[in-house]
Amino acid sequence: MYIFTWIPHWKCSKTNNKKIKQQNRMTKSLFGLLLALAFLLNSNHGFGKQQTEITVEDTTHANLTLSVEKPFITIKNRACTLQIQMEGDSRQIFAGKTIMIRNGEYTDSVKINDSGAAQYTFLPKEKTEIHTSSGQHIVIKPIPLWMSVLPPLIAILIALLFKEVFTALFLGIFSGTLIISIYSGGSIFNILIHSLQLIIDTYILQSLYDTGHLSIIVFSMLIGAMVNLITRNGGMKGVVHYLSRFASSPRSGQFITWLLGVSIFFDDYANTLVVGNTMRPLADKLKISREKLSYLVDSTAAPVASIAFVTTWIGAELSYIQDGITTLGLNETPYHVFLHSLKYSFYPVLTLIFIVLLIWRNKDFGPMFQAEKKARLKGNDTTEDEERSFSNKLNDLDPGPETKTKAYNALIPVLVVVVGTIIGLIATGLSAHPWDGSIGFARNLSGVIGASDSYRALLWSSLAGVLIAVLLTVGGRILSIKKTVDSLINGFRTMLTAIVILVMAWSIALITKHMHTADFISQIIIEINLAPAWVPTITFILAALVAFSTGTSWGTMAILYPLILPASWLITQQAGMDHEQAVAIFHNVVSTVLAGSVLGDHCSPISDTTILSSLASSCNHIQHVRTQLPYALTVGGVSIVCGIIPASFGIPTGILFIFALIILFLIIELFGKKHSYH
């Protein structure tokens, strides 16, 4: 979303013209690159000398007409399933009979199911021609696995170069559908049309079919409506006045933001939206940059939610750990493994403490220092930026001098959202995980929260927050019913930018799933012959790369836990390590998958939580990524060097945490620059 403002010619016309020319050159180069990629792939991908022939034969002796459905996407050396359908009214008669499949030198047989269909799974190693006894001929050209990194890589590079996330995400999605269309065959014109069709009717629609995604959209809209209303009724201004008693400087304001972020530990989405929207007016008053606010919001959301005992993350984490334990046949409970893995959670813990050190020393470094310096001198002047997110409009909703600014008009709805979410988590969790009196309170509570439906809880609580805000506004005669409804509708509108970006981010994540991007990255690292002590470090880096490329920490955990946990245990057994050492490595790996996922999520411009953080704080998204990246990489590097590596060689983690904190303190002292309050 671009905001066009009249600016005196003598101030910036030359600068703007220069930027426009640079962007035009980059745009032409980019589209030229994409067209060249399309041409090269279309002209070369089918010229391989090797190919495989698969013949589907009717062995029922009934002269059935066989029809093979071409797979939507085929990746080289990844299992592909052919759907074989029998035509005719009597096809169910042949249920249970077999069809002969000749795959090169091998012969297989598959059974016909009750609906008159059969499935055959094979590994497409090269170009594959499929023939049926009915005369059908299909050519399958599998996509090389290395191409799976192109869509997220293009999206990330364009986002960083253009500093514009819409174009980056769209071209990332388009590059993925373009590759899929090219390998499906056809003329260049048909390939381009098919690529555009796939964006809308496949990836965007499938992203919206997900009930979890729809829940996040509705929750975000309701939060936007509530924030819009409590800003208009003077409640947010009252909160700022109240918090100003305790936050008289940028440093104390940042500490309160950090404290709120740590307090709302149960869910990262709720944390991001509530803290960002609540603290933004106070941050503006104290001249804290939007970039720093976004960093505080983003870096207290996922880290605390990922390691707390009672969060919406715990269910998924315990589920993945349980699957790994079951596969390996280990005599441990998932909760026991999770608790023991926390002592290796260097990145989440160090991130939370690193923020406190920055606030305490009143220092910043890199792009963040420049952003803070600008905010201290000029404030957050949004008219100077090319892009501002939805919540800028909220700052224009001044309640007016005649409106009494009462903090409870904002605090009560926000508390309803927070408390309502906790109650909703417990309520939905108890229905799926009844309370067990034979185990302790902490394990019971963790199990209940882990089994909860966080999306339903967030929807209930956000709706309750909106209703309470309406009652306070109308009942207190602050606004009329019409103005209240108009304010809610305007709040929905403010979320349009966030929703569009989220849908596009989910779409590119779906493309990376279909193209097995994580498999490619995992395959490269796992195939390296490693000593067991290096497995946690490689796992941390791998998880960070996958999360950075896919933009999802949850997706990274879902992909890597089933892959890494058995692999790490197998490596320790092959190395002849004793049980105690092997278990220590296993616990370390459990932690590093989670920690690496959070790191990659923090660094990725296509991450939904990173996007939500910038939007909730009304910060230019690319500026948020640009300023947060050095801090995330600093803590990530210290976590590897001072934590994960030495812990893998048996050094006590307590000593390593202290050592890592000393290193972080020294980095801040050596490279950080002190801020002036004025």
C-alpha cells in the first residue's frame, strides 16, 4: 500500500526520480530473469536421454476402459501416486481384482477398490511415459528437487531488494506456479495463463480452505475492530496516560512493552496483536521507533510461547515428541523429554534476556540504532515513508477534546481477550483431555492446554472483547450506535493489508510444501557424515533455514521433528555412544528444532508472525525485518558458539548460559551506541 503525499520539489524530487529509475531497472531485470527462466526450462527440461515407461494393463479380461489421471505436481525422486479409474457402469463388479503395472524392468499389481479405482505409487527419477491398454498416453516430467528453493528464495530476495512485500510474495508465488506449469507442458502462452490461474484457484483458495487460517483472519479482524473502537472512545488514550506514570522515558517504555510481551505467554498471535496495538500510542509518545516496538513485540511472542509450560504450542510440541519416542521405542514420556530439552533452549531464553540488556544499557547497534536515533529526533513521522500499514489509520482516530479519556474503556476489553483466551483454552482442552487426578497439577494443566483448540479460544475471546467494547462505548454514551458501528467497520477495513499479506504468505508456504522445499534443505545436511556431537548444531541451522525459506516455525517443526529425531538417535547408536550421552544429544536435538524454527521465523520476511508484528506495530514490514535481522543473527550466533556446540560435548548448560550472557553483554558494550533521551 503506497501513501502518496505532496512533497516540495526542491526537497526530494531528485531522490524520488532516482529511486523510481532504480526500481524500474530492477523490475525490468527481474521480469527478464523470470521470462528467461521460463524459456530455458521450457526448452531444456524434456531433453534428457533417460526416461521410464509405465504400462497399465487390464488383467480382468473384461476389456475395461482404463483412465489415468495425471498428477498435479511431480517432484524428482519423491513418491508420486497415479489415480487409475475404470470407466463403465459395471466397474464395481471388479472390486478386489488386480491391474498389472509394468514399470521398466519391474512388474507390480494393484487392486481395484470399491469405487472402481486403483492407486499406484512410484518414484519418478526422470521423464516418465505412461501408457494404458486403452490407448491413453501421458508424459510426466518431474521437477528437479533443487528448484523447490526458488519460490521462497525469489520472494525473500525481492522483499529485501525492493523493500515491498506484496510484489515479493506475489512473484514468489508466481515463480512456483510457473515452474509447475512449465513441467506440466504446453506453449509459453498456455504456461503463463495456467500459472496465473494456479495462483488464484489453487493456492490462494487452498490457503483459505484451512479453518485455522480463516480463524486467524476473523480473529485479526475482530481485534482490529476492537482496537479501532477503544481508540475512538478514548480508552487507548487513557491507557497511554496511565502507563505514562510508569514510563517516563523510552527505556522504561520499552521495559513495559517487554513485560507485557512476557506476560501474555500463552499464544504468540494474541501476544503480537494485543501488545503491538496497545503499546503503539505510548511508543509514539515516548519517541520509541516503530522498528524497535516491532522487535520487542516479535521477539517476546514466539520465544516465550515456545518454552512456557502452558501455551498453544505445547500440544504440537508434545505430539511431535511422542511420535519420535514411539518410532524409536524409548521409555520416556513426551512431557519428560520436553522438560529436559528446556535446558538446551538457548536461542529463546537468550533472546528474551538480550532485550533486557539492550534496554538496561540504553544502547542499540546496526540499523536499529539509526531507526531509534531518527525517532528520538523527529518522532515516528509516517509521511516520510513510502509504506505504512493498516494501523496508521488508527492514529487518526483521535477521540477529541470533549471525550473523557478513561483507561478502563480499553483495559477491560483487552483483559477480556486475554482472560477469555485462557478460559477458552482450558474449556476446549478439558473436552479433549479430561483432568486426571493421578498426576500432578502442572502436568494436568499442560496436557489440557496442549489438547485445546486455540483458534476457537481466540475467536471466542476476541468476539467477547468487541462486545464489551461496544457496551462500554454505547452504555457510557461516548459514541452513538451508528458511530460505534462505523468505527467497527473501519476497524475491519484496517486489517485488509494484514489479511492480504497473510494469505499470500500462506500460499507461498503451500507451494514450498508441494515442492518439498524442506526435503531439499534437509537432504543436503543430513547426507553429510557427521559426528553425533555436531547433530544439534546442524539441526539448529537446518531448522532456521527451513523456517526462513518457508516462513513458518510450526510447519518447520512438523517437517523436521519426524525426520530429525529418528535420524539423530540412529547416528548416536551407530557411533556407539552410551545411553546417557545419546539421551542428552536427543534432548538437545528436540530443543534445537524448536529454537532454530523460531530463529528462522524471526529472520524471514514471509513469516506470518513477523508480518503480524510489523502490522500490529504499524511499522514498515521490510524495515522491521531489516532492523531485527542483525539482533536475531547475533543471538543465534552466540547460541551456537557459546551454547549448542559446547553443550553437545557435555559442558553443563548452566555455565554456558552465564557465559553466553557475558558475551552478549560485551557485544552490546563494544558495538552498541548509547541513546540520548532528547
